[in-house]
Amino acid sequence: MTRFQCARAALLMVAMACLSQVLPASSGAPVIAATGGTDTAALRDGQHDFDFNIGTWKTHIRYLHKPPTGPNVWVVLQGTVTVRKVWGGRAELEEIEADGATGHFEGLTIFLYDPQSHQWSQTFTDSNDGHPEQPMIGGFKDGRGELISQLAYQGRTVLMRGVWSDIKANSHRFEESFSDDGGRTWQPQFLASLTRESQG
């Protein structure tokens, strides 16, 4: 195993350990359900909802940079996203590498499916600090995925939402937004357009 493979495996183990402490499905408490409600009896099996994401993609990224002073700036990155199945399809591992005016960017996203709640969690880790973010949790309805979390952002508690949309065989979009008014309005902060390069 190479040094890179060891580092990647170690990062995955750390992220999985963090997820085991923060995922709410095993607690029996209601969770945020982007598709509405917490009654699992009527929920469909969504284990294959993220199958479209498997493979290698070219990505065009725009994210909102908020400097301590001065106006907000949209930063543009171009890169590659590689996604593979793990745990027989109940999880996916996504690796992101991109470059732009701000330099090189690397990220790791772990997607986990909970067969009891019929929900997915999405947890991102930036290579700059290696700290997993609070997982967004939710599901798909009518070909659109919506996952939500609650976290501290610039000194306030806000909602964070990830939306997967325009899903086609060789392209899709991902948008991450935040809301500080309980979900009445949303401010996009991360936009990614992806075009397939190869199958998984």
C-alpha cells in the first residue's frame, strides 16, 4: 500500500468514526426529512438513489469566498471528481481535486445510506484541516435530492442544504446553500456542474 493509499484509508476511518457519533438514525429520534415526515412505514427504499454519481466526472465549481473585509467573491475551480461504491452500494466515497486562482483544492465526501430511516447522509472533509463537517441528511423525491443539516456559521446557527438536481446519464448539478431564517430563504455558496468522463 502506497503512502497516499494509507493516508486515504486513515482519513476514511477517521470520518467513519466521526459519523458513527453524529448520525441520528439509531437514536430513534425524529430526523430532518427533506422528503417530508418521519414515518418510515411509507418510505421507499432509496439505497440506489446515488447510483447516478458513480464514475469519474469533470467538474466546474463556483464557491462563495467571504473574506474578513471587503466584498464577497465567487471563486472558480476546474477539476475531477471520482466516486466509487463501498459496502455493497450502501455507501459511496467521493474524491475531489480541483484547481483555480486560489490554488489546489482536495476534498473527500462520504455518502451513507441508513436502511431504517431510508435516508442518506453526506459528510464532507477538506484536506486543509481534515475535520468532517456536520453531515447533511435527507433523501430523493421526483429525481431531486435534498439533504439538510444545522450548524454554526459565522457565529450563528443556520441551516445548510445540499441539492442534487438536473440528473441525467452524463451530467448533474450540486448546489449547497445556507439559510439563517429557518429555511424561508436560501443563499447559494457552492455550485458544481458535473459532466461524465467515464463510468465507475
